[in-house]
Amino acid sequence: MLKKQNNLDDLQFTQEYLSPLGKLLLACDNEGLTGIWFEGQKYFGKGLSVKQKALEHEILAQTKAWLDLYFKGQEPTFTPPLKLCGTFFEKLVWQELLNIPYGTVTTYGKLSLKVAKTLNKEHMAAQAVGHAVGLNPVSIIVPCHRVVGSRGNLTGYAAGLERKLKLLELEGLDTKLFSLK
């Protein structure tokens, strides 16, 4: 017998957040944060339910508190509950992103090696990992902006390379070390 689904099962709550780098759309369900997108970015709203309400929710309140601290140049000491929706591989890559410390960067190659090790493989294509990084639905909190090219070049940020540079600058990195290529 099929269990009747509750109408609230796939409902998402949304709110806008005005950041110093542009308007963000925040989304969550009753389990966790499902998305943070810069307005107009590539993959904007990917995974956002058609059933959504622009209402306050405790998870969105926590997310806004996190973002307030972050945009003041402080490292938040908490993370709102996350509900990362994607393939097994994408979620694995996003989990590795969460391990990149505030104020540091890693390369797509190094990230690929970590993912390969987790999968008990010798190597993993950096392009496959890069694609999963680009599909990250919870930007900033899941820090895809902390991944750079092997020569320090800033590549592959769905919200734009200028924003990626500003986020790294906000975290105290010397952005003169990075090139926008």
C-alpha cells in the first residue's frame, strides 16, 4: 500500500537576502537549507521546488545570521542545517568543499585527489569534480568559491569571477595572487 504523501513534503520556504555582492535567494524545507543563489547566476534556482512560500523559517533565520557574520568579515562558528540535493557524486564533492577551511583555497586537482581517495580510486578527472563544484546549490556556506585552478587562476564560479574574488578577499586572502582567467 502506498503511503499518502503530505502536501508539505516538497514545500520549500524562500526569502531574499541583500548582500554586499548582490541579491541572494535563500531556500529551505523543514529539514535543511536547500539553496543560496545570487540573482542571475548560472543554475539560479536549480532544484527549487515549484511549491514554495516566501515565509520566514527558523533555518532561513539561521542562514541570514550566518550570512550577516560572514559579510562582516567574520568566520561563523555554526552552520545552518543543510539538505544538499544532488547525485551521490555531487554530494560527495560538496561534502569535500565543506572541509576547506575559511580563508584558504584548494585547487580542482587537489580536490579531485580527495574525492578519488574517498571513492577508493587512484585518480579522478578534475573536470568531473569541477562540474559538480559548479552545480553546488548552497553557495558561500558550501564554499565552492575556495576552489581555484592549478596556477592560481580563478575559474568556474557560477555567480561570476568578480564575486569569487570578492568572497576570497572578504575571507582575508591576498587576492593579488589570483588571476581572473
